[in-house]
Amino acid sequence: MWTENDKQLSISVSFTDFSSAWAFMTEVALVAEKAGHHPDWHNVYNRVTIRLSTHEAGNTVTQKDRDLASAIDHILSRYTHQLL
């Protein structure tokens, strides 16, 4: 589901409703804060778009991004019944 281009990892996910999207974002926020690595993301109603790159590495994809993407995938796996 993740794509890599323009020196970023990105994913866009549609949930069944806004509450599911927000719950997912809340879980991701906690993991990102703990890792000290924060996504560039956007939410409109039930759709969440996330872009990852490491600013201190010149806005390119690093292992920090890959690790956070993996953690996000793990969270997302618990929402499969709430995805469109």
C-alpha cells in the first residue's frame, strides 16, 4: 500500500467513517510521538493521507520512515473491517 516517490513514502486510506479515521490517526500519533518521528498527514472525513520523510536527512526516506511505516501498517491491520 505504501508508495515511494519524490523522496517520500506515502499511503492513502479510506475508512468507513470519520470516527474510524480519527481513531486510527490517534493511534498513529501516539506511536509517532514515542518514536520522535512525525508524519506529514491530511484528513478529510474518512480519508487519511500520510507522507513520511526525514527532514534532518534532507527530506529523504530513511530507516526511521520505514520503521514508522511498518508501525502504521501494524495499526492499520487492526482496522481492516473499517476500511473501504
